[in-house]
Amino acid sequence: MSSPAASAPIPTGSEDTGIRFGPVEWLLTALTATIWGSSFLLIAIVIDDMESSVVPLGRVAFGAMVLAFVPGARQLLPRHEWPRLVFLGLVWMAVPFLLFPLAEETTSSAVAGMINGALPISTVAVAALFARRLPHPTQVLAVLVGTVGIVLISYGSINAAGSADLRGVLLLIAAVLCYAVGVNVVTPLQRRYGSLPVLLHVMVFAILWTLPAGLEGLGHSEITWSGVIALVVLGTIGTGGAFTLFGVLLKRTGPVRGMIGVFFTPIIATVLGVTFRSEALSLISVAGMLVVIAGATMTSRPERSVGPT
């Protein structure tokens, strides 16, 4: 994606729409946050019995099956857009979908959700890089507030349980950066052609990217009911359903404010980790959750236009 001159307005892929963040936007945010917050627990359940390389293939395959039943998703997109769709299949889905289960081999599901909460910062940074201009100061402040909350949650959880290592953290950071690039690249495509057709095309290309390693990993995996059910739910709801909702949210709000739900995924991931995986939760983490909510509320305000920098 080419970058405009410094004097030009922010391109469609990185701007907010100015739509008021009302009940519909908050509902979409809550649904995506709940689904994605649960996905870290589901990944942990899957890799208890299966190879990590099975997860990305299962996610995109089951997700594509869900979208294929939706008539509006089966629109064929122009061939000149395919290179960008192939790129998104790799960077937005195949690579991060593999990095998260690899990280959770040595890092708890709660910590994975916490680090994923850094996505708004990465999205703002990538958007600013594409546009060659700084984001609005209010957005910067809101994201920093949310980041402080994420740091508190992460510190409290790691200090309480020692449930993370450097390898896992680096893999998670790399996955978040992939998501940030993908969000900025996919948004203008979704505004031109609609969320569902773009998502289905990206998932089909992601299947091609993940198929070789996924089939090999399946041959070395133990097939259990818990693992299969978790993978099906992760693919159908956590990928097909959640990405559809997220695509609608991005189209309505833009990629920066569309990231608000990510502030809440650490809370959901932590609660589920404590409940189902016996992962420790400290008072520092609880304080961090309150800071995260404050940052999310600040970020939900429409961005006012500023002059070029």
C-alpha cells in the first residue's frame, strides 16, 4: 500500500469515520471482545492434544465454511485485488494464527490475551506510518492509558504465576504486529466490497498458506473430543463469526476506534484462565482492568481532524 504525501488527508485505510460510538458500536465491540477473549482459552485446550500447526488450518477452514453459507459473502472480487488478498491471508491470518498457539506452548492463555491487548497501539503506529502523519493527541493519550492498564495486568499475572517466558512474549508481539498491518490493509477493501466477501477470500487464501503444515501437524496429533470441539468453536465462532462482526465494526468506525474491544480481551482472557486453567490473578491485575476500561472509553470518542504534520 503506497503512502500519500504529508499534505494529503489520511487514507481510507487508516482514518476513523467520525461516526458516533453509540449502542450498536458498543454491542459489536462487546461481542468481538467476548469471542476473542475466549479464543485464548480455546487455543490452550486444542494444543493440549494437537500440534500448534493444526490451529491455523482449523480456524480458517471452519471459518470459511461458515462464511460460505452466507450468500452475501460469495461475491467474486476483482482479480487485481487478489495479490492484496493473498498478502492478507498470510499476514492477517495464517502467521498470527500460528504464532499464538506456538506462544501458548510456554505462555499462559491469560498472558496471551493481555499482550494481544496491545493491538490498538500497533494499529495506531502502522496507520501513522502508512499516512506519514501522527495520530490525534487524544488518541495517543487514550492508547497510552490503555497500555498502562495492560502492563499492570501483565505484571500482576506474570509476577503471581510466572506464566510467561521471553520466547512466548516475542511470538505474541510478532502476532500483534501482523494483526496491526492486516487491519490497516483490509479496511479499505472492506469499505469497497463489503466485509463478508473480503473475509471469505482472505480465509480461502489463508487455507492455502496453512494447509501443508496443518496436515503434517494433524498426523502427529492426538484426536480428542475436547480438542476437536474447541477447534470447531474456535473456527466457526472465534474466526468466522468474530471476524465478520469485527469487519462490520471496522467499516463503521475505522481501524483505530475499531480496536476498542481489544482493550477488553485481556480481562476476559484472564477471567477464563483463572476459572478454567487455575491461572493466578492479583490485585494489580484487577487495577489494570479498570485502567483498561478507562482507556477504551477515551478511545471511543470520534477523532477530530487536525492539520497535517
